[in-house]
Amino acid sequence: MTKIILNGREVEADPKQPLIAACHEHASAVPMYCYHPGLSPVGSCRICQVEVKQGETPARVVVACRTPVVEGMVVNTEAPKAHEARRQCLEFLLKNHPLDCPICDKAGECDLQDYSFAEGQGEGRSVEPRRKLEKRKSLGDVIVLDQERCILCSRCVRFFEEVTKKPQLTVAGLGSRSVISTFADRPLEGNYQGNVADICPVGALTLQSFRFQARVWNLTKAPSTCGECSRGCSITVEVLRRQEVKRLRPRPNPAVNQFWMCDHGRFSFERFNAPGRLAGALLRGRTGLEAIDPADALDEIADLVRMHGAPLVVASPWLTQEEGERLRVLGGANHFLSPAPNTLKDDLLHTGDPCPNRRGLGALGFAPLAPAEALERLRAAPLALLVGERAVELLGAAALATLPSTLRLVVLDTHPLDAPAACIEIGVPDASERTGTWLNLDGHAGTLGIARSAPAGVAPLTRTLDELVRRTRGALAR
């Protein structure tokens, strides 16, 4: 490590990282547009200027993203000359930027707004009209571009060049005619397009699915983990007024997903908003499934265990470690559903394995079971527990409807199942409504966070399983 003087105090900095990284690491606010810690620095926006003094040379203002760390350098991020240089850059950037903050999706989390306020740059001196550029330009089925908002930071260009290794964007034109464009106006493609909307600092690149859907200050944000493959990317779940999940975005995690996530995971939030949730419990009676108190449903399950012995347990691969530890006590044979790999596997993040907790459940003693094989095991079992969100989805409601009525099938899932074999059903929280841990394919623990409340009458699955274990302890001991 290299020692430098930063705003009057001695700190240690990584010589392999640019000066701006050292400033941010030690809580010194330095603005940035073109710089991103996951991309190569280019120093094009000039907003990250700080005052630096080395040895006997006079102090000078430099861009922090392109300045290497040198032993003994004295850095002042709050120098008047640095602030004046930033204000000049902001005045230049705001010369052509439209005044459409009230309708911009980036409003509330826009760096251009924040830095203009922080630097006190509230007016411009030029009287020439702003340049006219294309608005609402579709770049494919994911991204919409507002060219007039773009400040040409080139983050999006570098993302495709350096992260996906498939260049798709470029800075076209010269001087004042420069714009971001795709090659030959071809639409963007690939499973990582949504990341350019995340890294765009000013709202020039926006998600088609999120445009005009919510104001960011109305979103409740909770750290969580993506469950669409065994990579387990760290994400943030964003909920509109604590009800509807509106957006999933990547959360920095150097050990797992860096700063990125795939579009398959990003747009999987719609499953959280599926209607018809199972709240409370259902018991099959003479007229079909009838509502019952969840405590009474647990008593009914305990009676079935005392009658038939330890059940066949078929768990969802979305089960957490904490839920699996409780569930394995109940079963004579414990399995988790293991669907076939999909075609989304790539060299960046997506593993093609749709089981987010395969490694964790395997460590708990759950054996993988293909959906077709699971159906055959269920046909031959007198009593079975189908447990966890999306378990019914993986097996298929139509296939489950063909199971014999002699099977006593207990279902713990987010949505009800209309099948003759299903005798007791209890609602459970989905991944946006519960806490827990998934182990990804490399053994890294990904934590789920509660972004919203579960429907009324739905208890945490860990609590439900604890109650069920308590009720069946005597029957399982025999």
C-alpha cells in the first residue's frame, strides 16, 4: 500500500487503483461521470478534478480518475480551484442538457442533479438554443435512448467492449454532432443490455419496462440475492409503496457478480407480482378445497404423519438453508427438484442452472430429483410434502393433477394447486418476502432480504416448519 495525504490526514491507498478510488475509499466526495469502478478510466468528463501537490512542484488541478497514486502526494478534494473547475465542467455539460427533470425516470437518483446542487452550479451564461437531438429512440427490446440527455461519458460503450466483449455501441459523429449510437442502427442484443441503464449517470439510457412506472423516492429498496440461476448475483429489490415489485438491480459484490446482472434475472420480478396468492391454508373437504386456520392445517398434517409415517419430501430449489435445515427433520427421503439446465449459460454470469441453492441443499443431504422422476416418486408414495415457492411450477399443475387421489399430498407454496391429490395446502412467502441464505455454485452465501410484507395470513416458512416439527416429533421418533 502507498501512503498519501488526503485532505490533511495520512491514509493508505492501493497503487494499482487510480486516485479517485482512494478518495472514495476514505470517504472523500469526488464527483464522477465517465469513471466507473468496473470499467477502464478515460478521463473524458473532467468532473473529478482535485488539487494535487507532489514534492516541490506547485499544486495543480488534475482529474482523479487518470492520476496514479504516488507515495507522499498531497491531495485536496475541497480546494477552491478544484470546485471552480468542476463548476466549469458542469456549466458546459448543462449547456445542451434538457430541463426535463420532472419527467425523467432518473430524477431522484441522477448524478447531474446531485452534483449541480453540491457545486452550486445553477445557471448558465450562454444564450444559444440547445441542440436538437432524437428523443425516445428505441435501441431494441430493452433500452430507450434520449440523445439530448446524453453527456457522452461513454460508460455504455465501454461496458459492451470490456464486460460482455461484444461491442455494440459507439460515439458517432464529430464535435457538437457526437451522439451514442449502435453500429449501423442495429438493435442491441444479448442478455446484459439492462446494465447500461444502471451505469448511465444522467437518464439518457432507460429501461423500456420501467419508463414512467414509478418515482424512485416511492420505492422501498432491500438488499437481496437473485434466484434465477446458481450464480446468486447480489441485487436490490425495489418495491413501489411496499406492494408491487417494480425493479431488480445489481448490487456490487466483487466475489460474485462485480457490478452486473443478466437481463433474465433483472426482468424476473414479474413473478413476484403474480395474482392469486395462497393466503392462509386450505383443506380438502366434500366440496373441494376449503379455507382453514393454518394451525388446524398443521394439526391435520401431523395426523397424516402419525398415520403414514415419515413423508416423501420434495423441496423447491429456492428453499433457503434455514428452511432446509428444518425440513430435513420431517422426511424419510429428502429431495429437491432439479430441472434440466437451460440455454442461457454464458461466460460472464449466467450458469444455465436454474437452482439457486443447489449447493446448499446438497450439503444438507437433499438429493437432486428431475421433475419427471419426482412425479413418479410421488405416484408411489402414500404421503408426500411438496415444499417451497415455485415447486408446483417446476412439476407443472397439469402433471400434478394426474397424481392418484390415494396419495396424500401436502403443498406449501405461494399459489394454490387444484389437484385431487392435494389434501392440505399452506401459503408461504416468496423470495421478496423472507430472509434466508442461498449458497451459490462457488460456495458464497447470498442473503435474502425482506423487501415487502407477505400477504396477511402467510407466516415465514421457517416458523411453519418449526411448528410442524414440534407437532410430529413423537410420530417421527417411532
